[in-house]
Amino acid sequence: MQMLNSINNIRVAKDFRLSEFACPCCNLVMLHPKLLAKLVELRNTLERPIYITSGYRCSKYNSQIRGIRNSYHCIGLAADIKVKDINLIELLEICENIDFNGIGFYEKKNFLHLDVRPTKRSRWRE
């Protein structure tokens, strides 16, 4: 597992390391280039760090946390994010302008789910 940790420590963009997207259960990673590109665009727009609270999830971990069965996290198309010192509504509006296909607004837990699903746009609030 140590080798995976060091491999995952590579920079995949100026402000992101592959390890930020790794499954906490097994350290495996899947990251779609389109998701990374949109997160880089968001980071450049915000000019502040983005914290990935959930990136790739293996099926075991996804079940463990009671994620939805066909989660886009399980195929590297989604990330849950937090950004310090920014109102969640403002962050949501910025993400809308970047045109993520899926955006989930989780007000109580103070994070956004962002994805680049291949199907039509989806928005939800919890």
C-alpha cells in the first residue's frame, strides 16, 4: 500500500494531487480528465484552495458509507468539495457557470457534489 500512496502523490494539475481523489478505503483512484479540468477551472476562478472531501470510491467503500448504488464517484466522474470562507450559495452559482453536469447542494454538511455525468444535467438539494 505504501507504493500506492507515493504514486498517488503526483501532481495532476498545479493545485491538485492525485491522492486528493483516492478512495480512503483502498487508496485506488479513478479520475476523469473532464472532471479534473472543470475543478481546475473552478480553482482558477475562486483563486483559493478546493478541498476534495470525497473523490473516487471503490464499491466496498461506497456501500459502507451508504452511497447510491450507481454513484458517479465509483467511476471517477464525481467529487464532493468544500471551500473555506465562501458562502455555499455563492459557490453553487460559480459552479453553475462552469457548467458541471451534476450539482448536489448539501447545506447541512456544507459541501457540493460536482460531477461530469454523460447524461443530461441534474440538480438536487439535501
